[in-house]
Amino acid sequence: MNGRSGPSILLDIQNIDLRIEELTLTREELPEREEIKQLTERIKKLNKELKNLNQEKHSLKLDQRRINDEVSILSDKIKSKEEKLYSGKITNPKELVGINEEVISLKSKMDEKETELLELMEALDEISKNLEKKERHLRETLEEIKKNELELAQKEKEIDQEIPELKNKRNNLVKHLDTEILNEYENLRKEKGGEVVAVLKDGICSCCNMQLPSIKVDSMRDSSIFYHCDFCKRILVLPQNNHK
């Protein structure tokens, strides 16, 4: 490759591998992914709350219907008793007093039922408002999750396009290196992780930051040779071959 040395090519391969790892990790940790997860949990919670509220509303509606029926029955009874009371057909004072007391009792029950109805209507109104609020929140959350899904898909697409390009570039570089040095490189990556090809600058290894003996540094003149750091055993590249 235009006279480039093996160590410099290996450094380029490492840079590609590090970039692929970075992109892979970035893809896994895209903030939209966590946001979608949290939004999904929020949607599940909202759906559960809506279900409970609708059940409560249904129960209150049944109570309202029942009490309305009871009010209707009480109203008919009161009307019947009052018609009897004021018909003039009953002349017995004791019987009239008994009917009047019964009417008073029925009206008292009617008042209680009407109070219950009022409380039920207030509770239903509160539930309806809460339902409307939760449904609006659900719609907003669904819109938000859709937006995040589109952004996630776009970012994943960009990453998924770059990685194959990098792999293709890597394959072209690999062709210019011996299998032995590639195996050493791969083994070092498994053992140490991260950077295993270091740049020697001013006699210092860029990975472990240790100063190599000057005698050894002076002897490292052939840029085509794969030198190694005395301390961390990583592969060294001479600075003039540091092509990024």
C-alpha cells in the first residue's frame, strides 16, 4: 500500500476496530432506547390506571342507575300515599297520622337518596376529568414514543451504514499483513482489550506511558519491524508511521 509498513497498517486496523466497538456500544446505549423503555412502562401504567378508572366509573354508573330506580319507587310511593292522604276518603285521624308519618319517612329516604345521587354525580364528574387527563397524557406519550422510535431508527441506520464500510476497509488492510501478526494482534486484544498497538513517541509507549531504555529506542530504526514494549508487551509503531 504505497510502501506503507506493516505496523502502520496494523495501527489503522486497530483504529477501525476501536471505532467499530465505539459504534456498537453507542448503538446499544442510544438514549432514545432507554427513553422508549421508560415511555413503554409509562404507557403500561397509564393503561392500567385507565382500566381501573373505567371500572370505577362503570361501578358508579350502576350505583347511579340503582339509586335512580330507588328514587323512582320512593317517588311513586310518596305520590300514592299523598293521594290517599288528601283524597278525603280516610276520616280516621289515627290512620291519617300514620299515613302522614309514612310520607314523612319516605321523603326522608328520598332526601338521602338524592344526596347519594349528588355525591355520585360529583364522583363521576371527578373520574371523567381524571379519565380525560389520563387519556390526553396517553396520547402525548404515544406521540413521544413514536418520535423517539423514528429518531432511534435513524441513528441506528447511520451506524449500521458506517460499520460495514469500516469492515470493508479493514478487510482490505488485512490482506497486506501476515496471519501470524494478525493472530498476535487478536490475542492481545482478547487479553488486554482496547489498544494493543501503541505509538512510540520520545521513547515512551503511548499505552502504558513507560519510558523504554534509550539503547533499545536507538536500535528501533526499521519501521517495517513489529517491535514490542518491554513493559506492557504491546506492539509498537514508530511515530513517523503513525497514519490515522
